[in-house]
Amino acid sequence: MMNSQIEQLAILNPEIVTEFEVLKYGVREAVRAVVVDEDNRVALLYVAEEKYYKLPGGGVEPQEDLRSALNRECLEEIGGEVEIIKEIGTITEYRKFCKLKQVSLCYFARLKGEKGIPHYTQAELAQDFHLLWLPYDEAILKLSENQATSIEGREYIIPRDRLFLLAAGEFFYQ
């Protein structure tokens, strides 16, 4: 369960879901991370099939704690374990197109050890995921150049991850 003390950065509701509608939606907890390597480059995933960039992360499995979920997702998507430095905040999404309320918690984290090889799921392979390590400013630029072909990428994933990356800016400009 997510801690209610964590700062809520935004609520994304571009499809204008009502309070009544959301009561019927499934709820998904997710974790994300702004992960940096030894050169302070940010891990971004390019989803070639749908033409957008995203931060590593995904859903929390039943009986899994948030930190374990983040490490599992990072092992799968960027090929390495991470050291969590700080919580960045949460973003709640009300997705009418799939009747889902998603709450994502984002962390700032460092890659531990060497860069490994991602182990994408079948769904990620089908969407043609590619891992990139980019300087912070370039990562912001990639997320700002929204070319997503799906409503999920265009209205939810890109705005969410861009907000998380902007909120992490304090770690890059200290």
C-alpha cells in the first residue's frame, strides 16, 4: 500500500472521468523510477510500436512491496538492480478507455553495479522496447516530443513520466 504522506504531484483525467464512474474501476498500484547511471544519464525506454518514451516501472504484484516491485521492474526493463535514493511523488490516472484508476509512485534511484541486459516480457517485446541512457535535458526533450499513437501513451504515460522527470530535476541541478 502506498503511503499517504508522499506528495501527490498530479491527477491525470483527460477523459473526464466522474467520481461516480471511478468507483466502478479497477485499481492498479504501480512503481516507476528516474534511474541514473554512473554518468548521471537517465534510463528511458522507447516503445517503438507506439512511438513514445517512458520511464522504467510497472505494476505491483499481489503480496509484493513497492521497493521489491521496483527492483523487479528495473531488472526486467533496464537489466540492473537499483539503489533507491528518494521518493519523488505520486500521480493518479483515471483511464476511462480501460476503466482503470492507476496510482504510480516514482522514485529517484541509481543503478547498482554494471549495466545488464533487459529481460522484456512478451508484451514489451511485441511493442518493440529499446533501452536508452540519456543526459537529463535530452530525456526531458524526448518526453516532450510526444509522438504516441495510442491514447495510453499520449494522454497518460508521457504526461505522467514527464512530470516525474521534471520533479526529479532537483537531483540534477544541485
